Amino acid sequence: MKTANRSRPARRAALLLTAFLLAAAVLLAPAPAFAGGLRLDLGDHEAPPEAPGNPGAATASTPCVNGRAGIYPCHDVDLVAFLPRDEMGLGAQDIVNDMWGWTDPSTGVEYALVGLSNGTAFVSLEDPAHPRWLGTLPTRSFAATWRDLKVYRDHVFVVADVVSHGMQVFDLTRLRNVAGPQSFGPDAEYAGPGLGAGSGFFLTDAHNIALDEETGYAYVVGSNTCSGGLHMVDVRDPRRPRFAGCSAATGYIHDTECVVYRGPDARYQGHELCFNSNADAFSIHDVTDKRSPSVLARTTYPGLGYVHQGWLTDDQRFFLLDDELDELRFGHPTRTYVWDVRSLDTPRLVGWHDSTSPATDHNLYVRGHYVYQANYLAGLRILEMVQIENAVLSEVAYFDTTPDQEEVGFGGGAWNVYPFFASGLVLVTSIGEGLFVLRPTLPESADGGAAVAPPGSDAGSDPGGDSGEPAPPRLVRRGDG
């Protein structure tokens, strides 16, 4: 003890130097994803898209007639508007990536929140046929091929898979009455608990973020922390994000959906669960106790390429999953996997749906009876869940953002789709093109029901606001237009 006391100044200096070197290593390290604490060799997964060409001119209000909406192949999806990437402040080599939506609870105006390689663009859909770019929240550090964002309590939370970015927080109510494009600053930034607190790390790069709007917790995944697993953040006070917990139990997570569980497995009703796409597996976490999360299941399947992303059905009985490399590696068409998750510790693969297109799939979401998919060079694909318990799906509508290209691979095309607006508008971001504002005219489902929003929230609007439960997309009978 006496020796330790006598060496305290030297030890303090050594600790400060170590902290500085560790922080520098974190901030300067390259930013590929982590898996189990090791760098993940992604091979041909999500190779950065080719340098985009001319995105084309802005277009408004073009109905889908005889299989085309202007130059775009389509079926039962009208083009409301197209906003090219260069009209969101992007240069010739910049791209569009992920996207989410927000509805102002006071005005009812819907907004597109568009991930760009150089930041996050805000687009007003007050006049949907003439979307208006309001400005951009610049990237915190460097340009990023991969940016992701989600909304809670009128704030958007943004991460990027690039060094020194962390998480940005922006108050979306600032968009009210914005006259023209401007550069916005964040309202808050988050970089994790820091050295010497919690697990002792900084959050720098992250591939994705999920947000449970019912609980107010964000789940950052694919980051330089938690072995790429769940980095949990309390955002109930959006401008003061706080570290809540970490789970590295299943290694790298590429994407996740986290919900308060109300499904059929009585053992976990009321628990907060995350359904994870782990690249090499599908897993389910119980994150009710953020200090002690537990893994309920981790499983694989024959023909696995890269478990990329997925979404629960509204009743939380099934999970639909897209695999981003199976088409490339095994030569089959676009494939959507259906998992029975009625028993959460033993999820069971029911089967899969094969598209008529060979294109690589990217992101999908479920609303009511319909699955909305962004499938790269096949564009937006909408499937009806005819008999989901038997993995029977039927394509009922589509809109191709890259005309006459449907090959497999990552050469461009639809990155993300947002189908949760009350108006029935559906947004699609296309990598080299820009933002598409679309309106499906969907047939009634096989059982006569209409699409409904997931229970509890509008997956993009503030559940604590006054926006109310969203209406379904506009439904018409076949042949009615």
C-alpha cells in the first residue's frame, strides 16, 4: 500500500497516457463491422455501389398505365413524385442510402428523412407531387456508404458506418416553416459511456440503429462496441441519450427489430425482445433488463448466405427475413424466408417465397397483410401474405427504380422502403437515383381484410403525439384502377 501511494503520480500519468492512446486508436481505426470481437470479412457483401450516373430529372404525378409510369416499369403503383439526388445537394459521386419517415403531430405534414453519403436530408411532403428539400444535417465525420436513422418523440437518431461518427440527434420540429435549403446542426450527440464507465468504450462507427418507440430505447448494432452486438441507449429524454447496456452474446448484429412482445408465447408477454439478423444466424434477445440481457435463441438454416434484415408480422407470430447473399452464392431468385416464432426459444423455418426476379434483396417491412421490399435492381416489390403459416406469399405490386435492370448484385437500385405513413404514400430510396414518392393501389387481401399498422405505434410518427393510428394504404379491388 505504501509503495502504491508513493507511485500514485506516475501511475496517474501512465493511466492518462493509456486513456489517450486508447481513445486515439478508437477514433482513428478503420470502420468495417465487427463479429465476435473480430473483423468480419464481408467478401462481396454490400460492396460500395458503383459511381452513380445521371439520376434523371424530377418527375411528378405519373400514373402506372400498361406496365409503365413514364420510364419506370410498374404494376399497381403510381409515381407521385421523383426527387433526384442532385436536388438534395449531392454531387456526381455521392449516393442515397437508408431512409425513414416522420409525421409532424401538430401539422400532419409528412417528411422523408433521407440518408446520404454526406449526411441526412430532410424533405417535406406537404405537397407530395412536389417534394421540397429543406436542407441537410451533415455527417459528423466523413462520407459514409452506410447511414441509418430512426425516429422517436419528434427526434431523429442517426448513425453511420464510418469512423468517429457516433450518434447524432436532431429535433424534427425545427423543420416547421423552413423556407429554403440550409445546413442544420445536431441538437445532441452520443458517443457511448467513454473510457472507465460501463464497458469502457467509445461508440464511433455503427452499421444500423433500431428504436423501440414504446419503451424509448435505441439499439445500435454493427458498431465498434459490444463485439458488434446490441449497444443499448436510453433516449426517453431525446437530447440526453444515456448508455443503458451491452450484449455481445451473439456477436455481430447487422440489423434488428425490438418490440414489446404481445405474441402467443405466454412466457415472454410484456417483455422487450430484439429479433436480430446476425449475418451468420437469426437470433432473439430478451432485453427487458438492459443490465442483464439474455439470448432466447440463435439458429441458422440451409443455404444461408448473409442474414441481413427482417420484420415481424403484426401479430408477432412470424418473422420474415431477407438473406443478402443467397441469390449470388446459390443462383436462385430473390428469396424471402418465413420463420414461425410462436415459440421464442425454438424458432422454426416454415419455408420461403421465391420471386420471379433474380435481384438481390435488401430491406423489407410488414404492414398489415403486405410485405414491402426494397430489392436493389428489382426496385419496390409488394407481397401479400396469403397463407403466411405455410410461407405462401404472392407479389401484387411493384415499381422498378432502375428501368430494365434486374440482375443480381449490388450495382445500385432500391436501398430502403418506408410504408408506414397514414396517407398511404410509400417512400423508396434508390442509390444512384434519389427519392421516389409512390402510391400503391393494392388489392384487397385474400380474407377481405385491410392493412393495419403494427399495434402500439406508427413506426415512424411520435406515439406520444396526437397523430393517431395511421390509416392503411389505399385499397382497391383488382380492375378498379
